[in-house]
Amino acid sequence: MGKTKLDDDVDELFKVPLAEFTGNRNALAARLKKESRAEDAERVKALGKPSVSAWAVNQLYWNERDAFERLLEAGERLRHAQASQLAGKTSDIREPRDARRDALTELSRLAAALLTESGHNASPETMRRITTNLEAISAYAALPDSPPPGRLTEDIDPPGFEALAALMQGGIKSRPAPAAAIPFVKKKGTEEEDKTVAKRALQSAERVLAEAQARVERLDTRMKKAAVELKEAEKTKRDAEERVIRASAAVEVAAENARNLADEAERAARSVEEALHAVEKAKKDLR
């Protein structure tokens, strides 16, 4: 089924700046209701305002389509490579994995620039959620149940281990065994094959788990480093504050000394003036 006019209107809605989303959504719903399209109006009215991170991913889809398509293509190739490995076939997953990583890096950089240009804060937490959304979309790739790129309203997570195994096995099922072979498969053989498939699924899940654990370790190392840097920065701040306090005290002392010297100089000037008067008087008396 092709796209409808309503699809185009909704697409345009998800392209606008985040601050304009609610107003544009309500205006679209009101127009549809006025056109006696109450059902469409309710569908539009039910659309939630995207989170900042979901909105940023939508904008990448609409405005950086080439880079976005590279991510989807790399994600699909990686999923097929993993499915082949699960089927016991030799498959190179490094190339699509590296391609997906490069695509994620490029899109994350574009997202940070987009947020800054739009007046949003590209905080580490926001960037983490954007990357997670992109990873999830690339993991689902072009599957029928994949999240709709360009229309995200909330953050999404990559498929879990069970879902990932199901996605991989879904790739295997696209190449069914010949029908003639089915009647000759014994029950014992079927059980052994089931165990083999389960074992491969476990191995694949363990690989995914190992990658996730490695990522956690890297993040933990970075967090520890950040904690050390924070501690050093706090110490530097305290030292600076102490220096400011000492400098302020020194300024007060210097100011007091300056005031005292000014008073003393004023008194000395008056003494000089009085002495001059005395000299003039003495000279007159001598005449």
C-alpha cells in the first residue's frame, strides 16, 4: 500500500523543530477533524512529542539520509553475517561490524552538531541515548517490525539476546530445507539438531554478551578516569578559591596601608605648609 496524504502530513510533522511539534500536531488534528476525518484526527492527536534524543534521530533520517542508509545497510549485513555463523557457515562479521561502527560514529557527530545548531544541549546522556537509538535501528534493520525511522517519539533499545537470536534464526528460515528431506528425519536426529541450533544460539548470545561486557569495562575505565579528573578539578578549584581568599585579604591589607600612607602624607603636607608659613613670618620679623 502506497503512502497517503496523511502519511505525508505526519512526515512533515516529524521534520519540524521540536518546540513546534505540539502546536503543529494540534493544528493538523484540528484540520483533519474539520474535514470530517475524525479517525485520522484522533490518530494524529495521539502522537506523542518526541524526546530530544528521538527527535535528533528523526532529523538525521530526514536530513542525513545517505549516512542513515549506510547505517541500515551495515546493520542488515551484520545481521545476515551473524545468522550465517549461527547456521554453522563461515562468515566474516568484522567488515559489517566495522562499517556499522563507522556509520554510528558519523551519525553521532552529525547529531551533536544538529543539537548545538538547534539550541539543544548535546550532553553525554543525550548523546548516549541517540547512539542507543541508532544501534537499535541498525539491529532491527529492514525487518517488518522495525521501529519507523523518522517517526520516533521515544527512545528505543536494541533487541535483547532472545530477540536477537530470533532475528538471526529468522534469517535462516528464509532458506528452508527441501521438503523431501522432512519425512526421513528421525526424532532422535531432530532432537540433536535442536540441541545444535540451541548451542549455536547460546554461542551467539555469549558473543553479544562478551561485546557488551567489554563495552561496560571500557565505560567503567572512562568513568574512573573521569572521577579522577573531577577530583583533581575540585582540588584545583579549592586551591584557586583559597588563593582568591588570600589575595582578597592581601588586597584589604594593601588598601589599609594605602589609606594610612595617604593620611600620613596629608599630615606631612600640612606640616610642610605650616613650616613655610613659619619661615615667611620669621623673615618678616628680621626686616
